[in-house]
Amino acid sequence: MFIDTHAHLTDKIYDANLDEIRANYLSKGVEKIIVVGYNLSSSIKAYELSKRYSEVYFAVGVHPSDAKFYNDEAEKTFISLSKDNKCVAIGEIGLDYHYENIDKDVQKRVFIRQLELANELNLPVILHTRDACGDTVEILKSNSALLKNGFLMHCFSESKEVAKELLPLGAYFAFGGAITFKNAKKQEIIASIPKDRLFAETDAPYLTPVPKRGQVNAPENVVYVYEFMANVLGESVENLKAQFSKNLTTLFKGRI
């Protein structure tokens, strides 16, 4: 089976034709999808989608861009939703310094609090980092005791040296459509990571892979990511599907 470990089917762009989107990805063999929350409302919607579709699982959390909205209400809701057997992680959480006028201290505080929450709930973490590699690595190393359940570096775009630093902490690494872009040059990084720590994702509706670039992304396009990664790793797509399925069971402790 194909697995998409990161999609945002809660995005309003899908509201009008979600059943059609679903029919398309099922026809391509995509059998497991993690719909990832980025704030309170999207986390609740991800939970609701998991009840609507058998192949959908979900993660709850607050994206760093929404860190200022993290509060007791959100945390209590995440704790409640985490008790559902289809909740597989806390995410997506982390740091994002891409835009101007962001409060780094708030992002760091909320990031650490959500690491604590994941540890308390015995869940892995789905992690977002952009233009904040140094602080992300520092926080993960300083809070390594909170990472016993593992963590997934979503849409990994850092160097193989950074990957090497994170592997002993329990990191897994997901790559999406961006690796197929002409100037991405991620082959060496992908090849440097053990196969039992790798995943494919779409981040739909964003980062549509070649040859569909320019269109709205959807989980069916994870097939192109698998094909690209299989070529880089010198593996068959079938072997990669089997490996990623094992990785899924290991990281998410059989919840999927």
C-alpha cells in the first residue's frame, strides 16, 4: 500500500469535492493517510474526517505560526482527542522563522509544551521547521528525554549532517513533492538516511510533485514521491512500500 504521512484534507479547497479526491487516491492504492492538524479547529476537523473515512488517521497540534493561539482550551481538547484510537501523533508542531515580526520566544515555549504533552500522552511528534534549524536542533537535544516515542521531521529540507544529529534522538524523515523539483537536489540527503527511518508524504494541497506541479496537490500524488525515492535508493517501489509500512507500524506503535 501507499501511505501519505502528511496531508491537510481539512483545507477548505477540498470541501466541495472531497469524496472525489478520496476516490482518486483510493484508486491509486493510497490506503493510509495522516491528516495533520495545525490549530484547534483543523485538529477537530481532522478527527471528524477520521470518523468519516476508514483510511484516515489524524494528528492534533498547533503549528508554530499559530503558536500565540495555544491555550488551555486547545490543550484540553487535544488531550481529549488523543484518547481516540485513530489519533497517532501530536503535530504539526515546531518552529518557523520564515516570516517577519514573529515571536520566537512564544514559538519556543509552545513547541516545548507540546513536546511535553506528547510525552505525557505517549505519542510521537510530527515536526515542522523552517528557517529555524539551529533552534530546532537545540530544543530537541535539550529535551531529548521527551522524545522517547519518536518524532517525524515533516518535509525535511535540511542537510544530511543535520539528519545525522537527529537520528540518535529517534528521528524519522518524510519527504514530499519538493524533492521532485528540478533544483531540489535532495538525492544525497535521502540516500544518507537509513531506510527504516524514511517516509513519503504530500503536504497536500501544497508542494505538488512533478509531473503534476502547478495543480492542487492531493494524496494520490504520493505515488510520484515513492517513485522518485525508489529511484534514488535503488529500490523497487514495491520494496519501498513494504519498508514504509514497517516504519509506520514502528513509529506509530501499531495505531495505524
